[in-house]
Amino acid sequence: MTIELRTPGPDMTDVVLDVLREWQGEGAAVQLHPGDVGWFHRFGPAATTAALRVWSRHGQPVAVGLLDGPRLLRLNVAPGEYGDNELAERLVRDLADPAHGVLSEGRAVVEAPMATSVHRLLAERGWAADEPWTPLRRDLTDPVPDPGLRIEVAGPDRVADRVAVQRAAFTGSTFTRERWDRMAAGAPYADARCLVAYDDRGAAVATATVWSAGPGRPGLLEPLGVHAEHRGHGHGRAMAVAAASALRALGASCALVTTPASNVPAVATYRAAGFRALPETHDSRRE
């Protein structure tokens, strides 16, 4: 059966998002959530559609990738296709050969569900296992406790605080008001919320954006950060709790987040916020 690779046009973006929403479910791989596309939308709609890759069989998407830069592909596969070797082999051929229009030559990294054969087949072609990641999940069946900080939803009136905390939390961040506006104008943001936490002095100390995939499906935290000048006071835990609460209000079944396994403090923070660590995953890397 023929598998077709294409870069979707702007008219296909909603279809891709709908497919990614449908692929989110309990037990599904923690890979390429609609919120990942939503967060990328800060670069604008044209850049977002240009970064997407869709593999289809008989017109039905069976794999979707997001080029998070020219050398990193974040890939998700339809849950019913995890064991499809034909699909895995086609994906690997396209990923390994720059002429196929996915990854550039030289160093490259692929993030894909561990339940597929993609990583094994890449290893057979000389790719190495990259750093491990720790996915974490918080069930949202029961109400979430109060985070202990004042939490505000960041609309246009609080974007300055949202941007300032983001830039202070992540070294080298290029987040700006203009990029927030682009992100907020994107289709995925209709199911998202930007949150800002304030301490008892009124200082903006932490931020997070949460993304719903629809009622009854897992929601995503992407990103979450604490202002560099306000760390060590439990604000990260409070922000993670608030993010989980916001996702529950949006109807999410659980909250998901992934962090490098080497970032021990981050893993501990999410655990303290009621998240449970799932089995580690890894990317595949070509030197």
C-alpha cells in the first residue's frame, strides 16, 4: 500500500490538528500533542505549516511530524499503526535521506514513539540513542488542590508579565509580545490558556501555557518556567498544580509534561505537584 509524504498547505492545518487530537488518549505515546504545534505557532502560520510533514495512506494521515528546527523532527504515529513495519521503514527512509525533504544533512535528532520500530531501524543505520527523557502524568479525575499562589490567566492585559517571566526563566529565550500575539491567534490556542503566578508581593514569579486536546483527552504543559530571581520557593510546584487545575477545567483527562531525565530538580518538582513519572524515552541522533 502506497504511503505518501507531503508538506500540508494552510488549508490542511485544521485537518492535521484534528488528527493529532484524535491520537491523544490514555496509553498513547506522549508525542507531538496539538499543543506542540500551538506553541510553535509563535513563529507565525506560514512557518508552522512549512514545518509540518504528513505521511498518509489512502488519504488518511498515519504519521505527523513537526520540524522544530532543521535538525529536529518531533514525530507522532497513529496509535493503530505502531506495529506497522511498512510504515516504520518508510518513515526511516525519509528521515535518513535529506533528499526526501524532512531533515537536513549532518547532525539530526528524531523524537518518535518508543512503541514503533522507528528507533530500532534508525539504530541499524548507525543512529545513536540520544539523552533520555522523563514523561510525567497527573490524573485529573479528582479536583486539584489550591496551588497556594495567585494565578491569573494571561490575556492581552497581562502579556508583558507572561513574556517577562518566560524570558527570565529560559536562558536565550526569544519570546516577545509579537510572538505571543501570533501564538494566541493560532487555531490551537482556542483550547489553551496562558497562566501567570504572582507572589504575595505582587511579583510575577512563574508562568505556564496549557493546551487541551479536547474533553476526555490528555492535556499538555508546554512550556512551564519559574523566574530566575524567584526560584527555590516552591513556585514551580505551585505553577504545575495550577496548570493541572486549568487543564481539568478545560475537560482534560490528565496533564502531561516531559522533561530531560537529567533535570532531576524538574522531575522532583512535577512529582511534588502530583505527577507520576512514566517509563523513560529517548530520541535518536545522527552525528
